[in-house]
Amino acid sequence: MKRFGLSRSCCAPQIPPSPRLVPLLALGIAAPAEAGTRADVGSRIFAATDLRSDHLDRPLGTDDTTPTLSWRTLARDQTAYEVQAATSEARLARPDLWDTGRVAGAATAFDYAGRALGSRQRVYWRVRVWSGAVPSAWSAPTWFETGLTDQKDWSAGWVANRQWQLGAKPANPVVVTLPQQTARYVRLDVTKLGFPLAEQPLDSQNRMVTTGGTRRFPDPTYRLQLAELQARDSADPGVNFADGRQKYVTASETQTVRKEWEPGLVADGLTTSNPEDAGNAGYQSAVHTSADADVSLTIDLGATRTFDQVVLYPRTDTLTADGRTPNFPVDYTVQTAADGPFIVAKAVTDQPAPATWLPPALPVFAKDFSVAGRVAGARLYVSGLGVYVPSLNGTRVGDAVLEPDDSDYADRVTYAAYDVTKQIRGGANTIGIAVGNGTADALHTSGRYRKFARTASDPQIIAQLELTLTDGTVQRIGTDSSWRTTLGATTVSQWYGGEDYDARRELPGWDRPGADRTTWSPVVPATSTAKLTARQSEPVRVVEQLPGKEISRPAPGVRVYDVGRNIAGLPQVTLAAPKGTAIRVYPAEALRDGHVDQSISNVGAPIWDSFTSKGTRQTWHPDFSYHGFRYLEVAGVPDDAQLSVAGLRTMADNGSAGDFDSSDATLDGIHRLTRAAVENNMQSILTDCPSREKLGWLEQDHLAFDGRPSGARCPQSVSPAS
């Protein structure tokens, strides 16, 4: 496995060692050789190595048409250099793009200044250096390739799934029609509760409950939960007599979570339980162990009003495991009163659950196409709002994960370019793209941790596949109205709270030629104001797989694993269990009382990933989120299930520019810890922590890093426009 480490230039400014330390320690600092001695023999003295374009090794799809070309030299006294660039490796013998000629100086970086470049151009280049009057041999050639450098080069458009256009989607209330009432008080009296959830509660210290008798996954929790309760007159439905009466709502019981679940929040005017930039969900009752209940909610309208409708808005931010609206009343009465006793205005039994606001799963997209000739080259340019996973003919494209980079999605969205020549075949082909929410669509889900709730965009994608045939013709397949979409197997995608996957929903061969798409829907056009820009650093990749060791079974159905050290990455499970078995994987950096220790103040809580088995042995990890963890607690595991776990360590795949080794174990340990902490936070942006926040606070840049350092190949953490 390739080792990745901290680039030396990614660190804080280097401080010279104390003179008192040097005699005491035998220090070894390994770094790429930059200087030779006069005793060196032959080309080692003058070789130019480690050629980079904008500090990257052979970048594919760059927007920079004048990139910085850099190299390292073994000549301590380099006196001159020469750079040549051409449209092919063979033409470097007589460069058709650029030849600097001999340039005096010790510089090891130079901006490309040859013939003007446009989109889709590969440039081969090489360099030689002088030491005195003696030139080195030419370096081995390298290259860079421009992407779609002008927005006009994008013939593809943004597309979306209609079910996931939530930005303007209203909630689906139940309107209870009454005989005309003249009353001041409205009461909802519930005797049977609706579909339950399997909750993961927190204690009074905001720590995830893992022991004791508190009801939690996998046990179902029954409640009454409503986002809003309104009293309206059908003759003037725009007037809600309950609006603004938060202080005058009383409940027979409540489990209050301040500013999230309070009786008064059913009269705050918010008709969904997941508003942006707010925690207001609505009202929830106490926990019940069955659907039978006696729960009432009363609103004082402030004066006698005339109305003939009571409107009940359901919880909208989550669904039951089988995709239904949770915790909506089934049997209930609506009662009213003026100054005397309450009378029953309407009795309702067997109320169907309202239609869901959230779709039951995240979308996938596909396009079938045919290739008639032989392909000389193929490039896929692709991006998404939300995290996306592209595939061609059933095989994942590239090895990057958690694309695209975090950015200000209103200003710019990064795209990736892939050489997919070897994945294209003659005849039938299929492009597939799965998409999750990411930070572009950070939905609020009550009972699941989130740092913020904000939607920059509903999930949408853009892709442009360009095929160059051997006869010189170009075939382009871009996202347009001919693409098809449906819902996949990922049922929940939360950047902070985790990801749920139901393998029973899988669509075998959905991204391969010949798939049956008769039940799929046409895509709908989407819009984005953001500029598409090429990524400017190494992508995030899985750089290491750490096996998990089972260390305990602290409770029935619960197994705890240790992957050996704290990492940022993806929990991976391999499960063989009966169809319908649902497990939850809780990540954490520490243990407490034999269980993982999650709290809002450490890693965030509650956080989990969920996997539901289709009845066969299967390996799965989240595609649209990551966590910081060392320990994984898996709940809901049958005694006879076969289960193994692993930690897939992720980071921006930056090459190491140096290392440190000494004779002092304490110093070496400090270095290892520091390096690991930096790597765990070196994602698409330089973050403050890989769990609770995952945000690029500026102290990471100003105190520890340069967001675009020379030679460091770190991720770009601050938009040029910011």
C-alpha cells in the first residue's frame, strides 16, 4: 500500500532546532534529494526530476492554460535551464508549442508561456538544467491536459430527479373538515399512534445512550409528532387562527428538546419539521411502547373564532424504515370549546399516514448510448451538487471519493475529468451516476446529528462524455432530457448524521447496457448559478484499509470493533444475515463503559450508518459521507450473523514531501500524532475535525497551512473569490 504523508510545505513555518537539542539527538530527516556533490558521477549531478504542472503530477483536466511548471534538481549550483513543450512526446525533438532556449538562473519553476492553449489540449514537456557550462540530459517527459476551460465548452446541462426538487415542495397535511365551529379552544385528542421509528436517544449531557432501559434501536419508539396544527375557515383559507399562538399551546405530555421539539412550535408558522437554518421541528409526545396512547394538544386561539378546518402537518424530515411518514395519529378526535366544556367536533379512525415529503431514497441517473467506430480517446467531465459516484458499463469511474470538493456552491462547483478510453466498448454503453446530499443539501433530521441545516441546491448532476474516434470524429454524450432517473438503494444521505442503505432496493445492472428502464422517469432540467471549475488538487481517495478487531459484545445484538487508531474515513461492513436484517454502525474516537462514546461536544451525536441486508453476504460502505473514528459499535446483529468491519482511511491523496525520524521515541510519537491529525483533516478542504464540524475554519489555513502552497500539493481550501 502506498504511504501518504504530510507535505513539509503544508506545515507551519519551520523553526530552526534549538542548539541545545542538536547535540542530544541523532536526528534523521528524510527528504527528496535536492543537491549533489562534486563527487557525484554522471547524470546524478545535473538531473532534473519530479516534474510537476501546477504542483501536480500529470493533471488531467486543468483550467489553467498557463500552469506553473516546476522540477527538482540534483545540481546544487544550477546556473540555467531550458523547457520544451510539444503536442506529442515525439515532437519534443522539434517543439511545436514552446522552447525557452537556455535561460540563465537557478529557478526551478516557470509559468508556461508557449503557444496559447485552449480546451482539451495535452501538452508534453521536459526540462534540462546547467551547472556551469555543462547541460544535463533531458528529463523524462511529462504532460498536463487542459479540461473545459470555457463555460461555453459545456454542451451538457444540469439535470435532476423530480421527486428530489424539494426546494419549493410543500408539505402534505391532513385537512380535517368540521361542521362550522365558533370556538376559542381547539384540542387534538389522540388515542392511537402511527408508524414508529427506531430512535437513538441522548441523555441529559447530550451523550448517546448505550446502556440501561431507555428505548433505542432496534426497538420501535411510538410517539405523536406534528410539525404544525392550524385552525382555518375554508372560506378564507389563507388565515390561520393558530398562527403566532406558541405561548398558548399546552400538551398532556411532552418530551421537550429546547427550540426543536416544544408544544408551542406547532403554532410557529413552519409547516415542515426541517426548516433551513433553524432547529424548529414541532411537537412531540413522550415515548410510548405501543400504538395505544392518550395524548392531547390544546391551542388557545386568543378569541372566539369561526372555522371549519383543522389542518395537521406531519413530521417531514425522516421516514420509517419502510419509507412511510412516522408518528402521525391514527385514531383521534378534534374537540372545540368556547367558554364551556369541550365537545367532539370530529372523530377520526384509521387515518392513513399522509404522503411523504421526503422521497424514500436518493436518485440515480443513467444514459444508454451506442458507439459505432473505434475509440481513440475518451474523456468524462462530471460534477454534481451533492456527492456523486460516476460509472461506465457497471464499473466505477476513477478512484476518487466524496466528489466534488467543498466550495461555495453558489459561486463555483468543481468538476473532475477522467480518461475513460479503456472503459468504452464498441456497441452499447451506459453512463450511470448516483448522487447523495453532501453539504450542498444539508437537510435537518431531528434525532440525528447535524452541524447546520442549509440547502444550496437539491441533488443534481452534470456530465459530458467526449469520444474521439480513430477517424477524427467526436461524439458527445451530455446530460440532457434524454437521460432517465429513478430512486436507488441509499435511503438516507446526511453529511454529518450518516448514511442508510437498503440492499433490498438494489437495481441489478442499473448502470449497464440492457437495463430495463421502463419504470424510470425522465430527468427534469435544473439550474445552477455556479461556475464549473476544474479541481486544483489531488482528490480524496481511500489510502489505507484497516481491519477491525472485535473487542467485545457488551449487550445482546451489539458488537464493538477497534480499527487500531483514529482515522477519517468510511466504516465498511461485510455482513451475512437473513434478508431484512438492519444493523447500525456507530463511529466514535473513544469508548465509555464498553460502548462507543458519542456526544454532541466530541464527535457529534447521534451519528450512525445503517445497512439492511438482502439475504446474501455483502460488503458495503457509505459513498456520500465520512466520519472520524477508531471504534465502531454495530447494533442489531443477530447472534448467528457473520460480520466483519474495516476502516477505509480517506484523505486528499497528496504525496509526502518529507519525513522525520530521531532517536527520541517521544519526539517520534509527537510527530506521528501530529502527522495523523493533519492527514485526517486533509480532505477536499483543510478541516478542523473530521467528525463534529468538518469545516474549513480559516485558522487551519492561517496557522498551519498555505491553502495553495508551492510544492505541497495541498487541497485548495479557500475560493479565490472569497
